[in-house]
Amino acid sequence: MRIGILEPKDFSTQAIEILSSCGDVVVFDGGDLGSFLQPLDALFIRLAFYVDHKFLQNAPNLKWLCSPTTGHTHIDEGALETNGISLLSLRGERNFLDTIRATPEHTLGLVIALLRRYRRAFDEVHSGRWNRDVCKGEEIYGNSIGLIGMGRVGYRLGHYFEALGANISYYDVADTVADPYWSRATNIIELIESSRVIILCASHTNSSSPIIGRKEISALRNRYFINTARGELVDEIALLQAINDNNILGVAIDVISNENDENSLLEWRNLRSDRNVIITPHIAGATFTSMARTELFIAEKLCREISNKPMLR
């Protein structure tokens, strides 16, 4: 059994110990990728590579692909199925994920930074100015927060913002359990129109189409919008245009569409500097603690799979 770690920087030492108990562990050193993949039975990835048919041509022996993530936009799941490869990820692991707080904490931080205009404040001081009047913002207390998606991130955020004195509304396509004091909207437009701050924290599958389209973006006028879910859930062209037209009070994103290929990053970077926009490079779940714990969790999951599933090739 040969287990590969494609992005080994700061990979959990505990996870490596677990993996070593059920196979030979090798790490990618940045050399020839094809040679590294060829003998592997299992592979750990993060987000830097897109795993599709072309990628898998180099891994003829692969039986398990391990991704310590809930989203799979970096993976062609059809290609895995065609090649008989099992995907081990965090999707559906609700009990464990309830103890992983990096994404809701980062989202909370983005909301505070957006409302308090931190980017403008940083730029002002960096430019040698000391003028708080141009950086005045808003508070969470008494504000109206709308959550799109009431999964584990949305549920945790609702409690964070409620503790800070905000009024909470939410929308979810599923009949999810939420706090009885929160208001449930019947659709996304209703949620946007009743909220000052709208946070997208819905789950995404590779067959999902954007749920924040032109109509929803038009409704975001004079509101704040935060996306720490997936860029594919948003019509980015329409959102970028709304920002350029100065129709939205502020936007904070941690994700963009098609992160591993041609994407809109240049357009995001070229937005006018006076717009209240914050962009982080998909770091919501990237803390030392959360990544080590999720890698250990998936390592244990893989070893259980290996012990219960005979090798077929």
C-alpha cells in the first residue's frame, strides 16, 4: 500500500503516523508529478491541483482520493467514478465538523472588517494619513444579518451574531433546524430585502448553478455581501459590475469561481481602490489547528477503509 501526500507543507505529523501504520507514506517534493502519482494506491490533496481525467491518467493504481474539505470544486467526481476511485472527504461529517470553527470565525472576521472599513483604514495609515472620519463604519449590534444556508457554518454564525446583538434571518432549501428566535425567509430575495448584511454559506455540489444571480445582486443594492462558500454559487460578472457601479456598500469574498484554472482574479484585483472590497485567498478553513485535525480525521477514515476493503488491483 503506497499513500501519497501531494501538498505536504505543514501536513499533520499525527496523520502521517496514522497513515504509516497502514501503508508506506511518500510526499511530493515538487519533482515529476507523473512519476510520483504512478505507484500510488491512495492520495491526499488540498486545493492546489484540479483532479480530472488528465490528472488521473498518471495514477493508474489509485483507489482512494483523500480531500480534507467539504467542497469538491477541485475534483471531477465523474472522473473518479469512471476510474473506480473512492473519494474520502469531510462532506456529511456533521458531528466532527461542528468542532471545526475556522470557517465561521473567518466569516465573522470578514463581516467585522467590512462593516468597520478596515481595508480603507489600513490604506489610510499606510499612506501616512491619520483621519478616522473617512473610515467610519457600522456595528453588528442591532444590525440585521441574513444567512443563506443553514448548515453547520450558517448555524454557528447565527449564534455568533446573535451573541453580538444582531437580528438573524436565514434561508435554506432544506427543512433545517435553526434557532426558533431566528426569522426564516421563503426565498433569497426576501432574505436580502430584510437584511443589511447577507452572508453566503450554502453548500455546493459540482452540479450546482449560481444561486446569487443578477436578480439577487440587484437586490443587494446598499447592502453588504460576504461569500465564504464557493465562487461558483455567484454570478461573478454581475457582482463585479455591481461593485464597479458602486451599488453595494461592501463585498468580502474568500472564494472565486474556477480557482484552479482561468478565473476572474484579475478582475477582482483591478476593482477601484475606493470600493469597500476585501478579498482573501480561500483561507477560511486554513488554520494550523483545523487543517491538522481534518487531516488526522481523513487519515483515520482512510485506514478504516483500507482495513475493510480488499485491494482489487
